[in-house]
Amino acid sequence: MSNSCIVDGFFSKLSEDLVLNIFFKLEDDPRNWTRLSCVSTKFAFLIHTICYKSKCSLTIPSVVSDLVSSSTSSCPPGGWSSLYKLAVCCPGLHQAGVLLENSDFGLERELGPDENYLGRVLPKSDSLQTQLMPSSSSNNNNRSDSAEVADCGWSLFDDLMFDTVYDASESTSNQIEVVEEEPSNLVVTPTRLAKRRKIYRSPCSHLASGVWNLSREQGNKLLASRFKGDCLYICDWPGCIHMEEKRNYMLFRGIFKNFKQSRVWRTINDGNRKKIDLNCAFCSAKQTWDLHSAFCLRRYFGYHDDGEPVVRAYVCENGHVSGAWTDWPLYT
């Protein structure tokens, strides 16, 4: 007999009101409910249908009222668990798009890959090394790296358990340079060494720092002026701050009201914007749209000297938004 059956059998003798009374005494730490929902199916049902709804209605009542009143169903897009997670969880560096490896920060997805770039790019590895490999090997390595990153799937229990700060060590050992024999008439273009990125916090979702709140005013600051009629709720500034090796990232999360009826959605749909393989941090959606490359964000945010955008944001089919702000470049 499984532990879940034993727990269900024991707590079946208690009334739901008594069980819920115990659960609400554990609401200070969101991870408590997440752990309990993994104990038994009854616990999961009560937490997902009653506890999350009650907590969201108390902490962000105006947002809940706005989302539910405009929806055809009695729950927000993605369900109450998604809204609760959005209220308290940082999307993490990966789902915020910071760890996406793109040579042109989004333009490659719209215009197609640069064949010259793909022929010169070095295959990624766990340590610094110099290799001269055929372009097909580079493409295979890139596909394997993408598959490895894509394994970071959505799990409310696992994501909340990642609420730790760690310093990812990187290997600095020198490895033997691998050089293949090349024809004498072949010209080899010098390439740039790819340094492994040092990550100081979990790349997946975790409990957000700062105030757990959502504001439409913050959403208005993010979108371009032509989308002022759209309603986007975003967490209060500065969101969850990640101090990384290169620069500091202020990760934010939010949700659109009536996303499929918004002008942002019409712009994405009419422009036939392609989805990217980036999981939503708050629901089960496996792909998202890049709001930066769709020109839905304010233009004056600009770029850093290395071409990285000051602000990036991604939205899923349920209207959940994940993104990151960075400090403004000095030259602006």
C-alpha cells in the first residue's frame, strides 16, 4: 500500500474544514503547501482548488477580480496554482530569457540563422578549450545543448525547492587541444573563445525576493505606447535581483488580462511571430513569444554595448509574462 493511500485513509476521517484550517496555519511559507500537495491526491485537490484561490483573493484582490470577471471561466488563465506561483515566484534566469544563447538577441529567430556565423561558432563545452571542428559538429553540439536546457520543465514542487543561493563552480583545467588535419588550401578563420557563464543563483524558478504584489502601472511602463489599452500586471520594481558576473538582472513576472483579445496578441498573431522553445515559468506551456523581437516593448530602453537588450520579456499562450531588466548603459 502506498504512502498516499495511507495518508488519504487517515485524513479521510477528518472533515475538510479541519484539514483546511491546518493548511491555512502553514500559509506563511508558500513551499509548505507545495510539499503537502505532493503527499496525497486529497491534499493536492484541496490546495489547488481552495487554498490557492483563497490566498490569491486575499493578497491580490483587484488582480483576481479583474482577471476572473473578464474570463469565461471561474478561474484565471492557467488555473489558480499558476496565478499563485506567479504572485510569489521569480521565473529564474532561464525562463526570463537571460540564459538564451543567441548571436543577435532575437533577430536570428525572425530573419533566420547566419550561415557564416554557424560555420564559425565553437562547440560549447564544460571548460575553456580551442577546437577546429566541421560546422556540422557545431550544429550537433548546439542541438544537444538546447535539449539539455529544455529539460528544465515546469514543476511547482521542484521549482519552489530551488530557493537557494549557490555559486556554480566552473572548471578551469586546461584540456588537450584537438586539431584535425586540414587540406593545405583550406583557410581557417580565427574564432573567439567561448567562456562558460558563471551563474550565482538557480536558473529555475524560486521564491521571489521583495514584495509579492502585481501592479498595472508597472505593466504600462513596459509596453510600447500603442499598447496602452492593454492591461498587463507586473510585479513591483525592482522584482527579484540577480547579481551575476556580467551585470545585474532584475527579474520580473506578470500576466495579461484577456491576452487573446489584446493588441499585443493581435500584433504577434498578425505578424506571424514564431514561438521559441522556452517553457513558461508559471504554467505548462512549452513555448513562448519574444515581446522584444515583436516590437511590443518601449523602444527607448535601448541596448548595452555588447548588443544585449536592456529589457527582455516573453509571454505564453495564457498571458503569463517573464522577463528581465538590466541597468541602463552609461552612454545613454
